[in-house]
Amino acid sequence: MIVDIILAMAILTVALASILARGTFTAVSLFVAYGLLLTFAWVRLAAPDVALTEAAIGAGLSGVLLLGAARRLSATPVAPPPGLAMTLLIGLCCAAIAAALGAVILALPDPAPSLAAAVAADLPATDLGNPVTAVLMSFRALDTLLESTVVLLAVICVWALTPDGGWGGAAGAPQPVQADGPLALLARALPPLGIVVAVHILWVGADAPGGKFQAAAILAAMWLLPWMAGLAAAPRISARWLRWGLAVGSALFIAIGLAGAVLEGAFLAYPLGWAKPLILAVEFVLTGSIAVALALLVVGPSAPDRGP
């Protein structure tokens, strides 16, 4: 209990500090620390799948994305802070939302309504040992499909907003070459190990904590490290393999869903005995698509003066 109280106080303190921080870099750094503390909280709540996702995406990849955004924003004029009245209004609105959410949670009956028992009874039909993967890829497969498609649409929006001179060029700006130092060492030594860890997390996701989103975040980070160190160039956004890599995961997911509609009478329904191989096929292919999309979101659009 003492550890949980200290962890809860640390989460609240870091969250408040990230809001009150005056500098962009300081706020992002505190946000990353906040994500890591949430990771420990999910571990304490016996939710290792959520903890892995929070560490890989919530703290890791999101932190890198925000740091890149902060670097780009440093050259733009800073808007004046809101006045006292607006600050108070924002605070009151946030407090009202928090109070409403707390009231809803406290108003739940005891025991709270749940479909856990019905879902657990039907889990053996998927042949998956990890209940989280089984739920996300069968009972909530449509949500998972939409989540993966949103990442693809985000990349398309970034490309759509790229200046005309950037089309056909390499994504992102070239990074200065790091001949030595910590970043150069990590960019050379960490990717092989990180790829092995990502493959392991993906492989065991069917029967243990892990899965495609966590593995994709690690693969994206291993791709980004050499680019950030200036040791590898970003791909050209006109490359055919890149566009196929982005789309193939969602395309396969939709194709299997349509096949279920034809064979079983429902979209994303798996034929009896084929649930596990079809789910694993989607997981493996979708991991690559999500990794490419996450990396491209961090790299950002090509510079205006780097056209074809």
C-alpha cells in the first residue's frame, strides 16, 4: 500500500509539473516521465499488456514525436499565455469533467456490469492463450481495425499537408551525422537487439503479454535511431515498397473480414478452426504496417526544398 500511495502521488506531481512547465522541452520530458510512471502503475494493477503499450507508445514513441514537434516549434513565435479569466475557465471545465467521470464511476452498481464471464467462456474458440489478444482480434476486431487504419490515415494527412515541392522527395529533414557519442553508439548497437525483442514480443503475443502495437513501436524506434544519428536516410515517399508496406496490413485485415462475411455471415467472423492462423497472419503483417506508419509520423514530411 505504501508503494502504491507513493506511486500515485508521484504520478499526480509529475502530471501537474508537466502542465505548469514553462519550457516546451521541460514539459515534454515531464510527459515522458509521466508515461513511465503510468507504466509502473499498470504493472501494479496486473495489466502487463497495457504497461507494455504505455512504455512503448505512450512514453517512448509519443515522447520522441513531441520532442520533434517541440524542436520545430522553437523557431516559431510563441503565442501569449491565456489570461487569468481564461485560465480559471479552463481549470473549472477540467474539474467539472473530472467530477462527472468520478460520479459515473462511483454510481456503478456493485458488482459492476461485465461481459467478462461470457467472453472467457468463448475464448477457447480462438485457440489463443492471451485473453487480451483474443478480445482485441475477435470480440473487438472492428475497433482494432479502425485503430490501425487511423494510423495509416494520419500518415496520409501528413503527406497531404506537405508542400508541393516535397512530393517525391525523402521524408523528413537530413540529420547531422553523429560520428561518435551516445546517439551514434545506440544507433549502431541497439537496432539488432531491438529487432529481436520486437519479434519476441510479437511472437509471444498470442499466448503471453505482447502483440503487434508494442512490437511495431519498438521496430519504429529501431528504424528511427539510425536516421536520428544521420547514419541512414529516410525513404522517398514515392517509393512503391513504402506505400505497399503502409497499406498491406489494413488491406489484409479488411480482406479477412470480408471473407468472414461471405463464409460465416458476419464481417470479421473467423471460420471454425481458422481463428488462430488468421489472427496471427493479421498480427504479423499489421506489425510491419504500423511500424512504418509510426516511423514516418516521427520523421515528418519532406522539406519544401527537397523535391524530386
